[in-house]
Amino acid sequence: MSCFGLERLFQPKSVALIGGSSRPSSLGAKVLQNLSSGGFAGEIVVVNPYHGAVDGFKTYPGLASLPFVPDLIVITAPAPAVPGILAEAGPLGVAGAVIISAGLGQGEDSFAEAATRIARAHKIRIIGPNCLGIMFPRAGLNASFAAHPPADGGLAMISQSCALAAAMVEWGAEKRIGFSGIVSIGDQLDVDIADLLDYFALDDHTRAILLYVEAIKDARKFMSAARAAARLKPVIVVKSGRMAQGAKAAATHTGALAGSDAVYDAAFRRAGLLRVFDLRELFDCAELLGQSRAPAGKNLTILTNGGGVGVLAVDRLVEMGGGVASLTADTRAHLDAVLPSTWSKANPIDIAGDADVARYIAALDVLLSDPATDAVLVINVETAVARAADIASAVAKRVADDRAKKRSSAKLVVVAWVGTDRQAAPIFDTAKIPHFPTEDDAVRAFMHLVKHREAIDLLMATPPNVSSLFTPDRDAAKKVIAAVLADGRAWLDPVEISALFQAYAIPMAPTLAARDAEDAADKAAPFLAQGLHVAVKIHSREITHKSDIGGVILNLASRDSVRDAANEVIMRARKARPEAKIEGVTVQPMISRAASRELLLGLADDPTFGPVVVFGHGGTAVEIIKDKALALPPLDMNLASSLMGRTAVARLLEAYRDVPAVPPDAVPLTLVKLAQMAADCPEISELDINPLLANGDGVLALDGRVRVKAPQRFFAGKTRLAIRPYPAEWERQLELAGGWKVRVRPMRPEDEPAITAFLGRVSREDLRLRFFHAMKEFSHSFVARLTQLDYARAMAFVATDATTGEVIGVVRLHSDSLYESAEYAILLRSDLKGKGLGWALMQLLIEYARAEGLKSISGVVLRENASMLQMCRELGFALQIDPNDAGVSLVTLDLAAPQGAQAMSVPSAADGSNIGMIGFDLGQ
């Protein structure tokens, strides 16, 4: 249900505690104490049929006896009572319930299932059960049994663990860092992580979101919410269970390499979340986010009075991929002017052990203006020359002055007072300067922010257009897979694999099937005639790892050797696997590719996130080397290159010594093809290309294994991908009046340059009608958010002229959190209005909305936009004046109404105006 009803739950005007108690050790007593002492300005009442009063609060026997209907009920009553409490609350109109009680169980006959059914029937939002509760300091709401109240601030905490949520409260109090909200979600009967990500992403009081995750229930919903939230503010996640393995034996190398935690890591990375691995790192990142902005780059300058600790900081910085800022000539000269001649003359800037306050501040002044420095790490080791607290006070004041003067352009400053952090902490906390006990902690925290910024930059980057490089033959691929399933088999044979790869333009060595030894010799003859050696492999649909049973013989140079090899591998297979059906052998040419690198590419199936793309070092020792990385499909060229860059073998693809480089697009494009195959063919459960040879001439698959099965689970849109793929089924060819041919398709991220050019051909007046204010320039980030869609939440159709290929119009739709209604917007090129294009795009958008099951679509139109309002009338929209703005009309189309009563079959002349939409898409 996403954000529906959460505002009343988290910002209630009244609260009823059900199960309040005066027994000191009870949950009810502690929750009541926190509720009453938190500063909540609304009504608080207690429901307890067994006591007339609890801690000075008059009690009521039930919800129906209250003098008002509470927005929020907090339940600490025993588990068996919970369904009955919700059944009483529903008809009264209660908005939400926090169920702190545990022990509701699971399954059809459980209290949890009964509570869920009742809450859904009455649209009551539930937090819990089995949770710490919720805390929203700005509202004075502390409906929890936490030991202490959190302070108000800019961090939101979402936790599947009661203990961790409580720990964050205690840590925040110690560090003087506050929270916009803390929600312990417990068993997630209703409100889940995705719902809360949506809520806090749009909360103006939240600067960053912290997550503690144990498991994700709905991967599609989570990925959609996480991707949207991460584009608006930093989201930091720590997940438990990193050492848990995939729990199922995998038949392919790819499956063996794809452990469950690695898939979670890939999902977090794809969504743009910053993953940390323990509470210490979570606290460090939270401190940075709570007190400072992310750095503009990764170049760090280190200022220290200890050379050794400065070098250690540099070591850690380089190890983590950071940059050691190079000092400019001007910066060196300025430092020479204010420092003794003994300073290090390089970064780290060692100002010597006798550095006092004046020396620190003089050097820091220079660094805060250094253009090559993205951030400064100030390190102090206390000496007898100057008290660490005095230097801390001076540094804090200088940084505060710099922030006041430069505001958003001020550099990030972090500090590490080694050995004296506890004494200096109050000084830095007051100045909101992130501080750490060691140089290692400071560098790690800095690099977490750098990596988060780089991840967001990658996801917002415009990918190259690959649509012209390959067009998959989806029908051919589906035909191969359908035949295998119809035959009751799970594994494709080599000939079928070759046909499948051919459908996606993945180069593969020719594979010929032979019935017996003589047939193998005949099949090998053309290759032998070209001077090629051949390989003979056992052909059995029940033997996947041929080498394990001696089923592969290589480097055969004559018909006789091929004949003998075929007889030999058949004999070995029958001995090793007497139950397997042997269909003969396959014959492949031994293709010699100089300076080839052996790679592994594949698809694995994760029970939570569905298909996963795997890339790594190939060959027979892949499980030993374990050089691999994972990503969720679909992929573009940027994402594929990033996936490769997380492996060691990727460096071998570059040129070295006399070995030429692999063409830079060859392997990434193959990964994009595999990801597209995963999207098109949900029956593929595992796929293995090992090895894929890569050299200066390109790539070639030598061997492959593919397992298929009828899909047991789909996400919305009939796909198994956690990220909804490009909906190719909505591509259209239109012919408008006068024979004007127009192509319409869903928008893609790589459309950014074309959309920018299109916006340049829309008049300022039309842009004002669309965006409700004057638009003169369109930044990369602005256009990227228009083109990078999450198809699970939004759709945009881009129309192009079939002759020129230029973009001539765009219509878009963005759904609400319930995916029941959506807002739309339309924009046409100003010189092409009045030709029926706007009408055609609106008809397509309405068709799409109905197919998606939406109940209504709406828009906001300036009342001066008469042509658009006329088209809305003809399409069947209901119009009304906005009660809050007389200059605006609200237009709504009921998609459940009979279609014939809504839209005329032909447009009037009123076509081509532009309509604005409040807000815009949260991108892919």
C-alpha cells in the first residue's frame, strides 16, 4: 500500500494505548511513560478494561467508549487480543496501529493472518508486530519502549531489529545527532521497508535514511522504492547474514558463484544504496551525513602533526580507491609562506610534532581554498607543545567561519583526534564536524560518501544506445525453450544452446551433433580441411559437466582421431553415468585465438531477486579463483562496464606488453545481451558461458550450459526481474492524417540527448504551460530524471518522426503509491501542433493505463490552455476548477467507465497543447 495513510500514523493528532499498565516491568508501562513524556501535543488515552486508571490516566474499557476516534493506536496487549482490537478499530476509522506485542505467529490460522485480513478490510496501516515501536521527535511522538527519547534531527532510521533501533537512539544521544523518525518494523505484516523508503524520501525533514535489513520480502517493491529514494537523498544500509550461503546446490559455475549475500549486495548497488558492513561503519556514515555534505570528488588532503599517522591514512585512502590530492604550485607557495621549512612539501601535509594552534590554522586556511582538494582530513596527536582541546577549538571555529562564508561550496572537513577523541568530541559535536578516534575510521567514512556519490553519478549517467547494435530474435529463442520444456527436459543440448545464443547475437563456436563415431568423422571433415583441429564432446542432455567424466577430448587433427575420440568419450560416459541417455557426441572446431582471456558470463536465479547476471574469471578453476561480480538485469553499457570493473580479470582486458586490448564494447555488449535474454526468457533458471574467449578480435563463446524450467513466480508485468525491464511490447507504428508516419515507444535512458534537442524546439510559452514556470536551461540531472524511468511506477512514450528520427512529442504517466491512479503530462514540438499527434499519444497513454489496471488518470491544466482543455473534454475527462487556485483546472478520467462514453473516435482541431504535471518521475 506504500505511503497511503502513513502521514496520520506518523503525525497523529491523537493516540490510544491499548494494554497500558502500571506494572513497572511491563511494556505497557514503559510505552505509556514514553508517550506521556515525549512532548506530544495531542490527546493520549489508555484502553484497559481491568483498571480504572493507570499512572494518572483515566482508562476506558474499549475503543468504542473513547470520547474521540484516535488516529493511532499502540497495542501492547497479548497476541490473542490483537485481531479483536483491530476489528473494533476498523469501523471507527482508526488510521494506523503500532503492534508492539509479539507472538502473533504465522500461517493461515495465526493471529497475524487474522490481524492482516481485518486491517486490510478497513485500510488500517500496521507497524509490527514484534517491534520496538515508532519515534518521531518533531511531533513529540515516542510510541516505543526505548530507554531514552531521540533528539530531533535529519536522519531517518528503518530497522528490522528492535535492538539496533534502540542502539541508534543511544548512539544519537551520545553524538548529539537527531532523527526525523525511527521506525522498528518487526514482522512487517503491512508497512514494510519499501513503504518507509517512499515516505522518508519525500519527507522534507529527512536528510538521509539508515536501513538495517535482515531479509527483503518483495524485491520488486523494494527496488522500486530504493531506487527512487536514493536519487533524492543518501540511503545507507547494513545487512546481517553476510556469511550465509545460497543454501542450494548449484549445477552451473555461475550458480555456485552467486551466493545470496552477493545478490543483496548487487541489489543495493543497483539501487544506489551505500552498503556498510557493521554498526561502527553505520554510525560513522550516519555521523558524516548528519553533520556535513558529500564531497564533490574523491581527492583528500591530509593535514597532520604526525608523519606516520598521515602515511597510514594515505595507505588506507589509496587502498579504498580514494585520491591523494596533488598540491598546486600556488598552494605549495602559500604553505611555504606560513609553515616552517621542515614541513613535508607534499600530501600528507606533515606540519611536525611541535605544531601549535597557529600553525594548524595557517595551514588549514590555505587548504580550504585549494582547488585540487575536495575534502580535508585534519589529524592531531596530542603533544606537550599544544593541548589537543585548544587545537580542536581553533579548528572548529575556522571551519564554522568557512561554512558561514561559503555555505554550500564549503569543503568537507573531517577530523581524527587520535587518543583524545573523547575529550575533543563535545567541541566537534557542537560545531557539527564529523570526528573519529583514528585516521582509519575517518578515511573509511570519507570513502563511503565518495562511493555513494559515484554510484549515484553512474546511475544518472546517459548510457550509449545499443538498439542499433543488435536486435534479439525473441521468437526464435522462445521456440527453442518451448521445445525443451515440451520434451520434459531441464537442460538445453549443445545444438539448442547454439541456436539460443544465435538469437541474441552472442558469437559461439559452431557446434555439430553426431550420432556416432563415423558421423562425427564426417561432421569434422570440413573443419579438418581448413587446417583446424577439432574437439569431441559427449552429447547427453543429462550430463552437464562433461569434463568431470572425461567427456571432452581436444586437439584432434584427423578423421581417424575424431572417430577414436568419439568412441572413447561414449565409452567413458556409459561407464561413469550408466543411467544417462547418450545421444552421441558433438564436434566443434578448435578455434585458435591468440592472447585470449578466459571469462565467465552467466545467469543465476535468486529466490528473492530473481535473475542475476554474473561476470568473472573463466576456465575450469572458477570456483577456486572466485573472481566474480554480480548485477541485477536489465543492464545498459554503463552498468555492464561497472560490473566488469569490480573484478580483477577486467584489468587483463586492457593492452599489456605485446597483447592487444579487447575491444572496449565487446564484453559489456555481451553482458547486455545476456541481461536482455533474462528479461525475454523467464524460463531460463541458470546459464553458463565458460569460457568466453576475449582478445583483440572480440569475443567467442566456446561452451555453454542452459537450464530452463516453467517460472513459478512473476512480479507485476509478467517478468521475473526485480527491476521491471524495458516494455518492448508497447512499441507502436502510427500513421496520422496526411500519411504522416510516427514511431512511438517507451522512453529509454539513452534518449537524453534526443530529449534535450527536442526541448530546444519547444517554445518558451509551451514550456511554461508544461512546467508551470519559465524554463530556459535543462541540466543533465533534470533531463536524466525525465528519461530514466522506473517502469514499475511510471511510463513515458516518446514519439519520433519515422523519416528523420527526431523526437516530436512525449507523453508521460506517474502512478500514486497505491498504483491505482496516476498523473499525466504531455509535451509536443511547438511547430507540429494541430496535426493529431497529441490525440494519438493520449489515446495510447489511456490504453496503457487500462492495461496496467489503473482506475483513473488526472492532470493539472492552466485554465488559459483552452486547446488542451477542449481535448480533455473530447477524451472524456471530467473538469473542475482547483479550489486552491482559480487559474488551474483539474482534469480526471475514470478508466472504469465504459470506453464508448468517454472518448470520441476522432480528434477535433484542438490538439497539441501542453499539460503540466505536479512533480516529476523519480528516476530509474
